[in-house]
Amino acid sequence: MRYADQPTTHREVRVAADPARVWEIVADVEAMTRWSPELVRVQWCDGATGPAVGARYTGHNQHPVNGEWRTVSEFTECVPARTLTWCVLDPDGRYGKASDDLADRMATWSFSLSPGPEGGTVLRQSATIGPGRSGLSAFIERAPEREEAIVAFRLDELGKGMEATLGGIKEAAEGGRRP
């Protein structure tokens, strides 16, 4: 698996709550900071207050190896109780040329919700790396012979983060608490 292939990973969970309830939590982007191991703070841009196609937020992130950084995410799909997709951009040029062009995105993330076969909701979170430069780019350039291992490690790390996030969403939706 090479970076140029835009590798993808996903996780899913069954939630004992209807899609509308799960959507309330998924659409509360600021609540994701409670469960995500990297996203620590969200700040809406340009007067936006929630997800909608074209809306943007600044994500403040931290990682034990990469330190702290910010990204800008733009929503590209928002269908209540069905799907939420956003592209992550590098406005500061931390990993290459600064860009707010979706074609240069570092990653694409999404949630999809579907009715469960026995009630409730199947909630899936996915991430696709690239095609633009990201935190992986410098690691790969320093050790190109290890590219596949570097990509696999990061996909595993992202998957573990998704499991934490999905677990938090499930608990909030099933417990009836507002995030």
C-alpha cells in the first residue's frame, strides 16, 4: 500500500439508537474532541456554526510524534441522518505548499449512517489519506523503502482513533445524554 494509492481505512459500530439520534451527535463536530486521540479543539470559520456543504472549521490537533498543528476542514457532503464528509487541508504549509484547495487535501474523512438490520443504526467512519502531502510525507521521504510499513502503521493508528470516536458516539447515543 503506497501513499499515492490514497489508502483508506474504516471502522463501524452498531448503535442501539435511531439514525436521527446518532446524527445529532455526529453533527456536533466539537463533541468529537472528547473521543478523538488527535483532535483537541474545533473553531468554526467564517460564521459557520455546524456542518453544511462548504462550511469550514479549524481543527487543533496533537500527536505524541508530530506535536501540535492546525488544519482546516471543509465539508463536501452533508445529508442529515445519512452521511457527513469533509476534506482536511494544510493552510499553514506544514507538510508542503500551503493550500486551501480541495484537490490538495491531506485526507478525506466521513461518517455514514444506515438503519441496522435489527433496528438501531450502523455507523461507519472512514478516512482516505492524500492525495496532498501530510504528516506521513516526510517520514516516507526519509525512508522510502519503508513506505508500505509507514502507511500501514498510520492506517492502524487512525483505525484505533476511529474505534475510540465510534465508541464515544455509541455511548452518548445509547445513554441518551447530549454530548
